[in-house]
Amino acid sequence: MAGTPTTFAPAKQFVGIATETTQGTAVAMTATVLVDEVKPKDNPTFLDDKSWRGSMGNDAFAKIAGTKIAEVELGGPAYGDGLGYFLRNILGDLSYTGTSTGSGGTTLSVQAAAGATSIQTAATIPAGTTVQIGTGATAECFVTGTPTGAGPYTIPLATPAGGLAYAHASNQAVQPVTAPYTEGHSLLNSGGGQPFSHTLTHFLGPTAATGARMYPGLCLSELGLKWNAESELLTWSGKGTSFPSVPAGVTPVAAPSTALPVASWRMLVGIGGPAAGGTLIATVTDGELTIKRELSPYYTVNGSQGPYVIQRGGLSVEGKLNFVAADESPLLYLLNNTQPQLQLVLDNGLTGVNKVTFQVDCQLAAFTDSEADGTKNAVEYGNSFQALFNTVNAGGSGGYSPIKVSVTNNVPPGTY
């Protein structure tokens, strides 16, 4: 009797991710990202030989392997502990703050340079303490190593590796913190302006030995958020380009988090100010926001079919908001070119380590279209906007940014 044919159940698939130190060098997954759609596709090119051969043919007599690249689309509900990977991938600048423990605080004794793997403080800090260094756009968090010295004390910065992202002046606060943490994502403007890349791992089944393929060097060209108060969770979608896929070296294991997505009805919208008080807008029914990034793969004559680099270019932000008309305000945003502040806040309503908050800040939102809809039971307006570059939304790398996205969660420093 014949055995059962080999097949693979799509229900068992999952997606993993890891941050790379070198773009295009595959890294085994360190976290499971929860999505309900993933469409990876390798796109090799072929070079046609159409040289005349005395035969009645005008198509290729041979196809020679050319360069390779891969495209990835994925998305699903927005999870507070997973979206940060993709926000950092497309934006790049990251600040990290925690919740003060209320004790053990000290200050820097001397200035700390960017890249430093230790700091000097006025008071000692026990090994294994999570501390926040500085405040605001240049705040960052580390787990400390074993202190040395008798004052000032040398405090190793053990995790994350790589040392300080920003310089910190003498006397800046060094405060022990705990979860929840808040990551602030803005446009990276320092150095070459190139965010981290990531390796995406897709376990599907057919790949020999491990059942999974890896897509290294992933760079997002688009990240979108969507919400609908009546019927949807906050969802996200992403598109990106990666180096050609390779089989995973070991079989990955799914380790999904216990965090839950958040219903769209919890969202608060602020126009002309924060999503509170007199600038809270209660008439938005649904909307979307899209971050777009220019990408250009560059190929060189180095003996490899894959790209030499996937270069990030300029970034833009656009979106749509649909209103139940209480007055003509949506139309007047357009006609008067007011370019108001726009803030979106979505909180899961929990506290402590279970708290999840998504906050989107666009200091200047230029409304470019407004269309009245009188075909339904209530008059509606559909507005489109573009987020303008400004210094308020910029991060620790300085310059300008059209957006800042802050996510509060239970994710320790160094994860993204």
C-alpha cells in the first residue's frame, strides 16, 4: 500500500526576524513576528543570447543567469512588541526610555562619547541594572555590567552591544528603569542615513532539512497603518526588498508573544494639538497612514549575483482620514492650508508590563484633498494629507523628520 503523499500545511507557517550587523549577511531569527499574510518572492534575472545563427529565430538561443533580488510583502494586526522591528527598518532613529524605579538614580561624572561601551557615574550601579541615560530624543537604555572604581565609578554597558548611540554631557541623569519601555522612532539623519537591515525567516515547509528560507538584507520601501473604529483592529502592512533567499541553516522554532493586538475604536485623534482637550477630534471613523522609502539595489562586478548594497533614499509620509461631518472643518483644513499638528494615540487600556500604546505624531500635516460625501445617512468628508518635514519630530540624529512613531511595550533595550 502506498504511503501518504508528502504535503505541507500552510497553517503551520510562521515568520521570524533578526537584526543584522552587516546588510545581507543572514542571521538566524531571534523573534517571531505575528502576521497573517506574507508573500516572499525571489526575482532572478536572465540575460538573453540573441546572436544570429543562420536559423529562423529572433528570440533567445540561450538564457544566462543574471543578478538576483527578492521582494517581500507582509502584514497583519499591529502588535506592540513586533512593529518596532519594521519601524526601525524604515525610519532608523531610535530613542529608548523606561519607567523609573524611583531609586538608585545618579548622574554622569564626565561626558560620554557616542560609541562608548562604559560610562562614569557619581554613584555606583549594581551589575544587571537596566538604566536610562539622558532624556528626550537622545535617551537610551542599557543593562549594566560589573562596576569598578571608587568614585567616579566605571559602569560597563553590557546590553545592547555596540555602546552608546549618542553623546551625553556630564551631569546627565542615569536612572534605573523597568518596563514598560517607550521607543521613539524618527528619521535617521546621521552618518550615511542608513537604518539597520533585518533577516526575515519564513517557515513554510518545503525547504529541505529545515523547512524555512531566509531573506537577508531586508529593507522596507513601504510601511502602512490602517484603522476602522467600527470593524477592525489596528493593522499594518509592509513591502520591501531583500537579498536573494537562502535555505535556513537550522530549523526555526516559533515563539509567539502573549501580547494582543488593539481594537481601532480605542484610538484618539488630535488635530491642531494633542489627542486630548480642545484638540481631540471625535468625528474620525477610519483612516490610514503610509510611510514610503526610496530603495535602490546596486550591483557591482564582485562575483556575486546578489546586490552589493540596497541603498535607502528619501522618505515621505502620507495618509487619509474620513470624518463624520459636524461642521466644515475638514474642508477648511484644505482651503485655508492650515497644516495643523496631527496626533494619533491608541492605548490598550492596560497598565504596567502589559501596557501597549501606539502614538503617531506629525507636527505639520498638509491636507491636500477633501471630498464631501452626501450619499450616506450622514454627511462625510474624506481627506488626504501629507506630513511635512520639521524639527519637532526629529530624533537624536538631528535634522528633520515628517513623523515620529512612539510605541510603549514590555520589550527590553537592544531587541530591535
